[in-house]
Amino acid sequence: MNKNEGNNKRGGSRPNSSRPSSNKPKPAMQKRAQGPKKAKPTTDDAAAKKTQKPAKAVNNVPKPLKSDDIRLNKYISNSGVCSRRDADIYIQSGNVKVNNIVITEMGYKVKPGDVVNFDGATLTPERKEYILLNKPKNFTTSNEDNDDYRNVLELVRGATNAKIQPIGRMDKNTTGLLIFTNDTDMVRKFSLPNQKSAKIYQVSLDKNLKFEDLEKISNGVTLDGHKLYVDEISYIEGEPKTEIGLKLRTPNVKVVRAIFENFKYDVLKIDRVAFAGLTKKNLPRGNWRFLTEQEIINLKNV
């Protein structure tokens, strides 16, 4: 059976082989016909690539053109006289001139060399400065004169000539991280009650925190009729139960003290150990440092 089947196969091919001139060229012609068909998608791909190249060039062109221009409201804000939002009001009111021309257009861009006059005074924008301080005790953010404590600005006086201010408030007994800047937009951002940046505090109490009270605090605390949500609260590992770690988003440090006083605990010490991702690493108490470019970007993106 195998031989016959083999012969049948061979026999079937012999009549075809007897006409080599008619059958053999056909497969070759079919291959040639298929050649152009396969080439069509390649020409389409090439055309698509050609159309994409100009788009890439267009995307790259504007970048250097926009780098030196700055919106008028931001230019005013950078000078430290007011926030961007307030600057918009002054612009709409016709109180801002650029090169002696009144500008009321929102979104107007100032070019290098332009002279900006704001409400009768020529502006000179400052370079933005961002400084992180590990605040010690007996210094406060208050501007009131008092012999018992000094202003925190004394600690960063030699850092810059810019008109910096602290972000948020700290009393004389609260220690830890405090940011200074002349960026009024950032100051306003981190002063909002609904801002998203997390702060971590180490709180020292006069007595051990009961576990039941810790659980109650973790579920939120009502202060002055307002519900305050706590991101996290825990005992600090390896420390007495008087040492508590607390994570909050509120910018008001006084709230930390109020939480524990609400449960009849006296707060002996509050130390802010983290602020919006920044920590006290390699920053001894009383020392300061400039923020890195990446840290500034991170703060702006919070």
C-alpha cells in the first residue's frame, strides 16, 4: 500500500512535468504578483512616519520660546507685593502698566527687559527662595515683641536678602520643620484648610495614652463643632506610651495640642518630624538648608 501510494503521487506529478513550459512559470509569476502587494503597507508606514516627523518638530519648537516669558500676574506675585489672584484684580482695574502702557488683558506675558509698573511703583521680582529650618524651642513665628522668645526669622537671617516668611505658624514650645519662602503662591497653598500635604508630629504627653483613647482619636475628633480626621496615630516603637506619632493634613499646629487636651492629656512637647515629604534627616536642631530643585517641584505638585 505504501508503494502504490508513493507511485500514485509520483504518477500524478509526471503528467504535469510533461508540460514544463506551461506549469513551472506560474508559481514564479504568482510570487512576482505578490511582491507589490507586500510593498503597499511599507509605503503606508513610510508615509505615516513622514507625517509624524513634522508633529515632533512642532512640539519641540515652542519650548525655548516660552522659557523667558512669564505671565503678568505671576511676575507681580514674584515681586512679593501680592498673590496672583490679587494681581488679577489690579490688572483688571487698570493699575498695571508694562512699558508705560496700561495692560488689562488677562494672561498677558511679560518679556525679558519689560518694565512693569504696579500701582505707581516699578517692580523688581525677586528670585524664589525656599529654606527648610529645624526649629528649636523659644522661637516663634509671631511678630509680637516679647522678652520670653525671639522670632524664627533670626535663625535664617543670613540665608538670603529676599523677603521670606514662614509657611504656617509655630509657638515657642513647638519644634521641628518649618519652611520659609518668598513664594506667596506656595505660602497661600499650604495655608488652605483643605490642602493635601501630610505632616507628622512626635507628641510627648504627661501620662501614657490609653489604647481606647488612641482608637477614638484614630476615628476622628470633633473640635469646636468641626470634625477633624486623623490620617494615622500610633505609639512610637521602643518608646514609652507617652510618646505618640500623629499624622495630619491640617496646617494648624495648635490642633495637635487640642486633640490630646480634649482627652484630658497635657502636651509636654510637639516636634514636627515631617512636612509634605520633607524630613529632618541631616538637619540638626537650629540649622537650616536650601531645598533642592526636586524638593521644590515635589512641593508644587502636592
